[in-house]
Amino acid sequence: MTSVNKIKVFWAKVTEDGSSEILSYSLEIDDGTGGDFIPVVGTNTEYLKTEFTVTSNIVKGTLYRLRYRARN
């Protein structure tokens, strides 16, 4: 879900965890030009929600790549 200056991201809860509890999800976004992924949430602190709204450095009409990772 997007608007002029924010992107709301939803992702699936990891269920294949190898019998190890998921400790955190990390959401990352690129700069809109296909550059390196930049951590948004969950990298330095635990984050267990499966949604986040990115509100920083979002430019209308720009295509962004996002990815999430799970830490266990």
C-alpha cells in the first residue's frame, strides 16, 4: 500500500524455521535506483511484526525494491 510519501509493507510470517524460534524480522529497501539494500527496521533491534510503513526518503513515482529477512 503506497501514498505520495510512504510505503506500507506486509510480509509473510516465516513458518519454516528449522525448529528455531524467529527472533526478529529485518526489512530493507534500496535507494530507488537499484542500489544496495539499506536496513529500515529490525537490524539492530528485535522486530516481530510482519508489517512496517516506510516514511523516510520515499519519492513519488520511484520504483523501490524491498526484502525481508528472518533471524533465528
